[in-house]
Amino acid sequence: MMKSFIFFSVFLLFFFALHYLFNTRVINRLLFSERTKRVLTWALWMNFGFNVLYVVERYSDLLPGTLYYLFSLSIGISFVLLLYLLIHEILELFHRSLKHIDHSKRRFIKKSGDSALLALSTAYVGAAAYEGSKLPVVHPVKFGKFDFSIVQISDLHIGGLIDHAFVKDAVKKINALSPDIVCITGDLVDTTLERILPALDELEKIESRYGIYYILGNHEYFHHPEKIIAHFKQSRINLLLNEHITLNALRLNIVGLTDMMGFRTQTLQPDIARAFSGINPEYQTLLLSHQPKSIELLGFHTPTLILSGHTHGGQIWPFGYLVKLQQPYLKGLHTLPNGVSLYVNSGIGFWGPPMRLSSQAEITYIT
């Protein structure tokens, strides 16, 4: 509880500082009418108020979904404000270099630049919100080393806007593919377990010839992972905690790692040696590991294919570039230097703002 309080205090302090700087550095310097600037200031601080309400509603579940959508959207708008502020400061340096130009021309250039930035920012938010509203698509992937089909979903983040209806629709799409195996590669749960039991029960309706396999993502560690583990131990969904299952019918080992968040929390740490211990060396091996970065743990192990998620494909451009500072791969199918194949799922849901740009929510269908 104390850690959550500290995290959200820092979270809100950051967003307050961002809104304050945007007000003083951007709005107050606009060459617009005072009335227009007052309206923009009012909208700015209303957005910060929605940031606060997002944090409150994230763990209270008191308000209807429409309001929670607006609060969630405000987080995305805040990130756009950050981009706007950075670009604005760069343009300010440019304007200062134009001192030799006539004052009226400098004024025209600044006003035109401010108007263009406001228009682009509005279009950016609109496009990202529109893309974020789209339902996940089935993304087919050809993988010649397997002669069976796999459906992978990742980063469902059940809680908030990802509700029972969303999960029900996803299950319907998965079942339409008639998969041999279904893999859920982490960040399934993103709130207290009791709030989402009907949605989790919906996952029990997934139809798969050789089972459903699930691993923990980093977000499960924030919501009493011991309760999540206890729930799935009573489920037909196979939760793999540094362990494996051998499917003789497919000549396949399925290995599941816990998440690298375990190193920070000192609990449920990934153990590659334990997970691979006892696998059939004559069979192919499918490794489920939430973060692409976990390839650093492989050592001498060479699974046939690794399925990961975590990155959301960057979710909102250009933040994917920041993700790549921490994760080696952002999305799609890759071949590692040791010959191992890695597929990074872009996520079936979203985290935070219901926005996407240059990143489609997906259900991966590997054939």
C-alpha cells in the first residue's frame, strides 16, 4: 500500500509539474487573445484534474465507464503536452535566432508556429484515440518449424476499460481460429482479482485442442500475485511458473518463465534452469516469457520459438523509441544471433490511455 501511495504521489507530482510548465512556458507566451488563453488554461487544468481522477478511479471503480474513458484519455493528452512542450522549447530557440528579422515578421512566424502545433496536437490526439478504439485484429504469422497452430494474446490488462464484454469478444475471435494451442503471455490482470472474476471466467471458454498456457507479466506483481496464482491453480488454464509441460502428441515442450519484475520484488523470480529442467531434448521447445528482454537469461538454452509481449508495440508513436531503450525488440518476428526465433506481440488491450498510433492491437495466429 505504501509503495502504491509513493508511486502515485510521484506520478501526480510529475503531471502537475508538466501542466504548470505548459501553462507558463507555452500558453502564457501564445500570441493569441487573452480570452483564448484563458480557455486554454481552463482546459489544461481540467485535464490535470482528470489525471487525478484517473488515479482515484483506477482503484475505486465508483464511476461509469464513459467518465473513466475521459480520465484515461487525459493521461494520453498529458503525454502529448510533454511532446508539445519539448518541440515548443526547440522552436523558442529558433525564434531567438531571428533577432535580425523585422519584429512583425518574427511575430507572424511565432503565431503561425503556435497555431500549427495546436492543430497538429489536436489531430494527433484524435488519430490516436480513434486507433485505440479499434478492436484487435487477427494477425497471421507463418512459422515453418511448427506443423500446428498457436494463438497468442498478451497484455490484456483486464480492469478499467478492458471489461467482460471485451474479453468475451476476444474469446469469440480466438475460438473462430480453432487453434491447437493458446498462449497468454502476461499482463492479464491489472486490478484486484475480485473485480474481474467474470471476465477471467470468460477465458475458461477458450477452445484449444492441446490446452491454454499462461505466464505472469509485470503487472500481476502489483495485484497480489499469490491470489492470482491460487485462482489459476483451480482453473483449466495452465499457469507455468518456471516450469514446463510436455505435449507428446505434438512433440513439443512448452516452457513458462515468471517475469523479470520478480528480480525487483524479490519474489517469483525467473529461473531459466529450473524451467528447462527435464524437458525432452528431442522435442521442439516453445518458451513463454513476458518481456523480450528476458532473452538475456537464455544462456545456453535454445528454444525453437519465444513468445513475448510487454511492449504494446510502442502503443503510441513515438514512445516506441523510448521502449527500445529498455527492450531489444518492439514487435513482430525476429531471429536472434543464436538462431532462436522471437515473436513480440503488440498486445490485445492497452495500458493507461485508450490510444494507439502506429501499433495495432492484435491476436497473433501462428501457423
